[in-house]
Amino acid sequence: MSPPPRVIALDGPSGSGKSTVARAVARALGLAYVDTGATYRAATLAVLRAGLPPTESPAVTRAVRSADISLSVDPDAPSVRLDGRDVTAEIRGSEVTAAVSAVSAVPAVRATLVDLQRSLAAGGAVLEGRDIGTVVFPDAPVKVFLDADPAVRAARRAGDVDSGVDTTGDVVEAVAADLARRDRLDSSRVTSPLQAASDAVHLDSSALSAAEVVARVLDLAADAGFARVPA
Ligand code: DC
């Protein structure tokens, strides 16, 4: 039997706080940080750049297979390149965000990107996503499903979109509607839906600070034998 991968799986919906937590945990344990959502976003940008509708088709599969997607897995400086160009900011734009759930529902796209995600994590990693504990690394020694109230998630995402906005107003409502739309699509797709692994530890970050969630995940990691890097 092969040893378990040196992997921490952090799944959950948008705005649950995964990125902040995953980066801090990776830093504390000296592991790579793999943002799997960024691979789906880069693939979606490749599809849009090819002028294709974001639905299942042989052309979409070809566009994603031939795209050169690379990630920096440094938790202090994560970045994404598509065909040699830095697209770290562009993949967070509204065009990609509107199309990413549709592209990530295509099974052949998922198969291609899961291969990439596994190779990025080969030396040990914290991976954040939707299907890490169920599909990408079902034998991960630490699995966390992070969630939060929809209203809290929307307020956090609105802050990400444009910091300094009035987080009680229309912006939050628009973000909440978009999150609800993506939650619905991501949870109802046939292939690898957003779903907690049966052996994942559930954490609700609604009333916890990021530091508190990080401390909980680091406790689980210590129990599983992960060592902290000296500060
Ligand atoms: O985490 P994010 O919002 O950047 O993810 C963008 C989209 O990618 C999200 O709507 C669903 C999809 N995704 C996925 O299907 N599987 C993953 N492991 C990560 C993200």
C-alpha cells in the first residue's frame, strides 16, 4: 500500500474563507498552496479567448487540453499563467466568473485539470476547492469542509470584489445572488459536485476569525503528523 499523500484538502463554497485559511496553513507547514478554482478559471479564460460558448463540446475540451496553464504554488505569492501570460487578475473578472461554473461542469475539463492539480501537489500541498476530499485526493490525511452563512459569505466576497464598498447595499445583494447561482450550479452538476467527503471535518467560519479557523486546521494537521516549520 502506498503512503498517504502529504496533502490537506480544504473544500467548501465561495466566500467560506478557504483561500485565507489554505494559504496560512500552507505557510505554517511549509507546503505548496494549490488554488484549484484558479485552474478552472484559467481554463474558462482559455475557452472564452477561443470564442467558444462555455458548454460541453469537443472544441471546449480541445481548448482546455491545449491551454498551457501554470500556477505559482507559493502561498505568499500565488499567481496563474495562461499560455505564458500572467492572468492572475483577469481570471477574477466578471466574464470568467459568469462562465466558470458551466466550464467546470464538463467532465473532460475536470479530468484534465485534476491531473494538473495532482502534479502541482506532488511534493506536499494544501489544496482548496470543491472536490479535493472526494475526488482529487480521497485518501488525504486531513480533510476539512469549510462553510459559512450565505450572508456572511456574500459580505466577504463583496469585500474581495471592491474593498471599501458599502457592504450593506446593492453590491452585497448582487454578490449574494451570484454566489447563490454558483452554489446551485456547483452543487447540482453530475460530475464531482460540491460535496463534503464523508470523513471531512466540518467547520463553520461564520462566527470564527480566520486565525481561529487556521488554528483548528493546524491542530488537525498536527494530529495527522504534519510538522510546523520553525517561525
Ligand atoms: O474557488 P473559486 O470561486 O475561484 O472557483 C471558481 C469555480 O470553479 C467555482 O464556481 C466552481 C469551480 N471549481 C470546481 O468545480 N472544483 C474545484 N475543485 C474548484 C473550483
